[in-house]
Amino acid sequence: MNVSKSEKQELLQKLNELLKKQSDFQQEINALQRHIVRLQVEEPEPAAEETREFTHHEQTLAQKTATTKEQARYTEHYVKKESKKVPNFWEQSGITSEFEQFVGTNLINKIGMIVVIIGVGIGAKYAIDNNLISPLMRILLGYLVGGILAFFAVRLKENYFNFSAVLFSGAMAIFYFISYAAYTYYSLFPYVVAFLLMVLFTVFTVALALYYDRQVIAHFGLAGAYIVPFILYSPVSSALVLFTYMAIINLGILFISTKKQWKPLNYIAFLATWGIFISWFASKDYDNQLGTALVFASLFFAIFYLVFLSYKLILKEKLAIDDIVFLILNSAIFYTIGMVALDMNDLSQTYGGLFTFINALVHGSTAFLVYRSEKKELFYWTIGLVILLITIAIGIQFESHLITILWAGEAAFLFWLGRSQKIPLFDYISASLMVLTFFALTVNWFSVSYNFYPQTINEVFTPLLNLTFLTSLAVAASYAFVYYTNTQWSPEEGKMKSWLEVFNILFGGLFLLTIFITFYNQIDLYWNNRQIYATYELNENGTWTKAYENTNKDIFTFKTIWMMNYSVLFFSALAFVNHKRIRNMVLNGFILVMGFLLMVVLLSGGLSSLGSLRESYLSTDLAGNYNVTIYYLLIRYVFYLFLALLFYALYRFSLVQINQKNIVNTFEVVLSITLIVICSSELIHWLNLSDSANVYNYGLSILWGILSFLLIVYGIWKKKKHLRLTSIILFGVTIIKLFVYDLSNLATVPKTIVFVSVGALLLVVSFLYNKYRKIIF
């Protein structure tokens, strides 16, 4: 068949035009495909027919594409290639068609619905303020607006599913607040009708949200329900109506939240509900409505608590940080409102403990359910709330001594339970309770102290036979039980190594402080009672009245000395126990440090107190409440015995565990200095008793010279360089005293005796160094 060249060119041109049209059709088909896929993602159950049509369409499209490729293969040599397309401004800006589609089909309709609802509210308020239409007409117009939105939602549902959902949600929001206004502000129908309408709208909103499977419906319903009092901002005529209305709304919204797992609804309802309730509770409208506050606070707490549990136990959701915050906030708000409401009605002392125990029981029931469901994290948090509430209830309901005992028992029980059941959380809670118990015990210790400034004292406590001492023993017993439990059940060090180190130090410190202060407090009480018996008189009313203007200072001095003696006895006994049973190097180091500090206190404050008693013994013008006996002088030797006990305990039980030469040498130097100070004190003491006080000025120089000589002899004999150096330093101090003080203040004869004596001792020392230099050096 002969075909002219022009006809052939014409056919090729028509083919190019058809291919171009086909390309345009292909772009439109692809756009429709993307839109259908997006609708399928939003609609979980697409119709079967649509799926079949789409599949058939895909097959047809694939066939056409194959045909197009086949045609292109034969015509690519004859078709002129198109020039490269230049992107327009919007394509260069990065704003895609998908973004435009989201704004146009999704975001704008929601914003528009919010604007419509606000407009209806503003219009209703304007009509009310200006009395333009009757109340009945206002309500009917409101229902009409909602009905129009619902009508268009039904009409547009088939072709515009998302848009229909937004319209329906707005209609339900309008129905909510119009019904609320009709009952609350205009009383157009009775309470029962209003209640039924609210129930009906709530059920209908729930059904719509589930049917459309759109969270936005629930959000609009919630917003419309809660925003109405603030749009109209008229005073709430009845808290009962408002909170009943809120409870109905919450039940519906939170049912949807749980069923569809829309947690934002739960959080918004939580914030709105408690925000409105707290604002009412803090306002003058509350007017001590205790029953209303407790009933609705309990109802709101229960609703949110059950929703929280449904997420964890029914939906098996994992515990997250927002869940913990939600649980704590819900519990704390409810408990705080309840306690404040009881306190405002002067009922917190009577029912505060019961209310707290009920809260603990609620969380305890939850902990039991959670424990059986093996939700360990949630169990730990709920049981923590139970323990906290029980602790608070004990503090509210009972007297201070019983509070301390119960807290101590609670801490010991939790520690045992945590170690035996391998629950680390109880370790931390128990440690916190131990600290709390110690502070409570401190308050008890102060309760048996006296104020000696007033003229009267109403009550005198018997040492060792008072509630404070018994409470202290109970706390010490609980700590002893914790110590025993700690030795029987030790957690794996890999997991809790750092905590065990902290716990052992913290617990050890609390245990020792408790035992030490328990008896220290009773010694203080004994001497304070002695002061009362000496300075006060008991009248016929059973009150102690001050008989002397000033207290007996010597009694306080005796108290100070015996406090020091007790401290020596305590740390000596502790050194013995640690050496025989505990064998803890950290504790041993602590004993050594405290022992050296105690020596400083004894040599400074102790000897000063003994000197004060000597002055009182020699005094002749003391008041009638002073009773001076030979005990004023003998107490110093009792004091020396306790000081010797301290040195023996440290040397015999503490230093042997360290076995470090430098520390032992330091101890021997301290012992030497202590002996020198005591000998000097005794010289002054006896010179004062013999009325020869002026003699000790040069007597001290001679004594120091003799002691230095003896110390250096002992140092040479035992080959102890540190003692020889100590002796040389003491000789140096003595020589300085000779030239600075004795030379200018002593008479000729004493001055001669001192200089000759000290000089002779120095010569003897030099002779010893020369004689034994091979041994020494």
C-alpha cells in the first residue's frame, strides 16, 4: 500500500496528540489514586465494591500503561521530545499539594466550626443583655442552629464524611450548652427533663464519635460542654446541677476515651473538671458545702481513677511518665480538697485520719488487683501511695509518742517485707520512714525539757519512767530489727551496691544517734529535776514555784561533767562491740575520730568545769539552794577514771584494727599531752586547796621540766622518737615561759629555784643523749 509522505506525517502528529492527552489523563488518574488511598487510611473498613473497582481500575491502568510503553517504543524515533518543565513558585516554596489538601479539607472546617459555636454564644449573650427576644425564643433558636448543622451533616455524610463529622460535633456542642442554659438560667423545664436531655445528648455524642470513629467529635462535645459557663459567665445557680452535669459529661467522654484509646480526651476532661471544681471550692460560692464538696470530689476522683486503671488493666497499656503524673495529681487533688474541706468545718482532727485511711484503702485495693495482674511498675507506685497515706493517717490520728512508735514499726515491717520479697522500692521507702521517725523522736526528746525562766513549772517527768524514754526504746528496737534483717537478707550487690553503701552509713548513723541521745536525754532530765528540787517548791496545787531568784549553777556543772562521762562510756562500749562483733572499718574510723574530739572536749571543758566546782567548794557566800559536799572534789577523780577508760578502749579495741604506726604514734603523743595537762591541773587544784595559789606560777615550770625529763627518758628507753620530740617541744615551752614570764614576775628565790632546776634537767637530758646516742641514732 502506497502512503504519501504528507499522510504519514499527519498520522504521526495525531498519534503525538493522543499520547499527550493520555499523559494528562494519567496524571489525573494518579491524583485520584492518592486521594482514594488517603481515604482508605482514614476509613478502616472500606467497601468491598470500591476495592474491587479500584483493583479492576489498577489492572486496566496497568494494561494501558503497557500499551503506552509499547507504542512509545515504536514512535520514539518519530516524536519530538518535550522541553524540561520549569517548576512554578508554589512548587519551589516547598508547600505540597498534600499540605494544601489537609488545610482545605480538614483544618479549615474545624476552625470554622469553632468560630460558629463562639458566634452562637456571642449572639446569645447579646440577645440576653439587650433583651431582644424572649427566653423561649432564644433557646429555640439555639436548638434550630444545632438542628441545621445536624441536617447538613446527615445530607453531606455520604460524599463528605470528614466534613459531616465536624458538623455533627458542632451540633452536639450547641445542644449541650443550649439545654444547660434553658434549665439553669430560664427554668424552661424541670430538673428531671434537663437531666434526661443531658444523658440523651451524651449518649448520642458517644454513639456519633464511635460511628464516625473521629476523636474530633468528642473534642467538640467536650469543649461545648465545658465552655458554656464561661461564655455566658452568669453565676452558677446550683453547684449540685453544675457538678451533676459535669459528671454526666465525663462519663460519656471518658467512655469514648477508653474504648477508642483517645487519651487526650481523658487529660482535657481531667484538667477542665478539677479546674472548675477547685475554682468553685476556693470561691465564696462554696459556703462550707461540705457534703457537696466531698460527694462530687469523690465522684470525679473515682471516674478518673477507673479510667486510668482501665487503660492499664483492660487495655494492657504500659506505665509511662504521664500516667504517673496523672495518678499522683488525681490522688493529691482529691485528698487535699477533702482535708481542707474537713478542716474548714473543724472536723479534720475527728475525721481526718479516717478520711486518709479510706484513701489508703482505695489505693490498697488497686495495689492488690495490680499485683495479681503482674503490673509491677504500677503496683510499686500504688503501694507507695498506700504507705504514704497510712503514714499521714498515723500522724493525724494519734498522739506524738504513739505516732513515733507506729512509724518505727511501719519502717521495720516495710524493710523486712522488701528484703524478704526482694522488692527494692521498700528499701527506699523504709529508709525515708526511718529518717521521719528520727525527727519525730527528736520532738519527743524536747518534750521532756524544762524552761527555768518562768516562775512556775507544771509537770516534772520521772527519769527512765516516762513515755519519751519508752518511745526511744521502741524506736531503737525497730532499728535493731532492721539491723538483724539487713544481716539475714542482703540484695544482690551488683544491682544495689551504691544504695547499700549509702544505706549502711545512713542507717548506722541513725541507729547510733538514737541510742546515744536516748540515754543522754534521760541524764539531762535527771539533773534538771535536781535543779527543780533545789530551786523550786511544790505548792498545794501541784505546781512547782521558784523559791530562789537564781538557779544552782553547780547542778548544771555536774550535769555537764556527767554528760561527758556518759559520752566516754558510750564510745568505749561502741569500740568494744565493734571489735568483738561488728568489725566494721568505717565505724572504727568514726570511733577514733570521735574519741580524739572527745579528748579535746574533756581536757578543755571538763577540767574547766572541775575548776568551777572547786571554786564553789571554797566559796563561803553561796545561796541557800547550793549544797556543797566533798563530792565537789571527788568528782574529778571519777572524771579521770572515765578519761582513762576512753584511752584504754581506743588503744585496746580500735587501734589494733588499724595497725598503722603513724596513728599509734599520734595516739601516744596525745596520751602524753593529756597526762601533762592533768598533772598541771592537779598541781593547780591542790595549790588552790592549800591556799598557795601564788606558788603554781613557778611550780608549773618545775613540773613541766620534770615531766619533760621523764618523757625523754621513756622515749630513749623504748626507742620512741615521737615521744622524745614531744619532750623537747615541752622543754622549749618551759624555757619560753622562764624568760617571758618567770624572769619578770617571780621573786629572786623562786626565780633561782626554777632556773637552776630546769637548767639541771636540761643538762641531764643532754648527758643522756650523749651517752645513748648510738642507741638513739
